[in-house]
Amino acid sequence: MLSFPDHVGRRRVLSWSVSAMGAALLAGCAGPPPVAPPAVDTTPLPTPTRPPRLGLALGGGAARGFAHVGVIQVLERAGIRPDAVAGTSAGSLVAALYAHGMDGAQLERAALEMEEATIADWTVPLFNRGLLRGEALARYVHRMVQGRLIEQATLPLGILATDLASGQGVLFRRGDTATAVRASSAVPGVFSPVTIGGRAYVDGGLVAPVPVEQAREMGAELVLAVDISSPAEPLAQTDPVRVLLQTFTIMGQTINRHVLARADVLVRPALDGIGSADFAARQRSIAAGRAAMEAALPRLRQQLQARRVPLSS
């Protein structure tokens, strides 16, 4: 205990004691010292995105079109479903069946059960301007889609044909599915032209062997194109039909070089040795489609991720 010799010292002790008590009381009333608020995170939230709308463009190639079935099977196993599908010629047949609800297994079963006679309804060219009427093909499609219209498909469907008078491509989005497929497959000189709404239509491959731009017209932001066209080969025979088909093959290859350059992902099944009329090789064609799509799958997944778009788009 401190002591002081005089009254001044005592006053100082008292003064110090009162001051110390006051400070203590004030400290108790004030509470703990203020705590600084946490720092505010000003990092902007990421913009919500979605995958780009995927369009599947299936090209023409007659019996080589069975390869499209294998492509669809791999997409299904990968959990990738296109937002729209467009088809030309043989591709229009597969596109129509797929868009109307047939899965990969059902498509393969239909392909293996299909008889060549399904489309071989030969007629006299003099009266029908073609070697095949195409009526059997239309009946087959009508039965497989149960008579439903294009706009009734479960997946947006586009079928490409060529207006014979104007030479312009026409993408059918409405109307009878079977008739549109028949028109899209009507190779001039081989199949009779198909009349729709008073106009004659023929094979869509004349304007786009693979309907890449047509898939974009349907809203696709990323296009997966499947090219099953056959290269021109030396002719063993020079009958008019074979010469005509060779002419279309050469023309189609020229057009394809421009069309396929605009595809985002290209699948080209290895169909060497499989001709356009080789129905017996349908299993090989399906397997080739599967192999080609498996090889292209990493690139497709990369593109689907890299091309994501804002959710509001």
C-alpha cells in the first residue's frame, strides 16, 4: 500500500482512485472493443449457361444410310440427344423414324428386317419419268411413323428436298412425313419426282448431300454432320442408270466440300467397299457408324462444353 507524507499526497491517492474507478466503470459499460465487419466478396457470380442446341444432320447415300443407325446408338449411350434432326435422302428416312420416337435398338431392328423390295417398286420410265415410283418407300414410312405428320414428331424434324422447277432446296417442317421422305429420296432419273402442293420435288442431295445449313435453320447452334457419301469409282458397266448415279456421286462430292466445311463436328463412317445398293452389308454399315461416332465423341463433348451459351439466350 502506498502512503504519502502530507494531505496533498492523500488527495492525489484519492483522485487517482476515483479516476481509476471511473475508467473501469466506463470500460464495463462500453462492452468489448468493436469488431471490424468481414470483408465483402465483390467477385461477380458466374453467368448461368446451357449447352448449345445440337443439330444432327444426316446425309444421303442409299443403302450406306444404315450407318446413321450406329451413330444414333452411340449418342444414346453417351446420353446426348440432339435438339433437332435434319435429313437428306437416306438420311431423311432414318431422321424421320428417329424423330418420331424410335430408339437405336428399334432402328437397328427395323434396318435388319427391311427388305430391298420395300423401295423396289419398278415402273415404266416412259409414263412416270423415273425407274422407281417410290410408293413402296412412302407406304413403309407411313406405317413406321403410324401416319403422323412431320410437326407431330417428338423431336423437331426437317426433311430436305429440291424443287425441280426452281432448283432451290426446300426443308419440309410440316406435312405428311412419308411423302416428304419420298420426295427427299427421289433421285432424278431413278425415282419419279414427287408432287407436293402442285410442285415437283426430287432428291435433296442436289442442293445439300448433308443438310448442315438446314439444321442451323432449325435453330441448331452446333451441328453434328454425318457424311455417308461414296467416292466416285471406275465403272465396270456403262448402262444409263449407272452413269447417271456416277454423275450424282461426282456432283455430290463437289457440293459436300463446301457444305461440310460449315459443320462443327464431322462424322464420316468407314464404308469402303459398301456400295449405295449394298443392302446385304447393312450390319457392317451400322457397325461402321458406331465406330466413327465413338471416335468423334470426345470432340463432340469438348465442343458441347466449350460452346455453352448464356441461359437467357
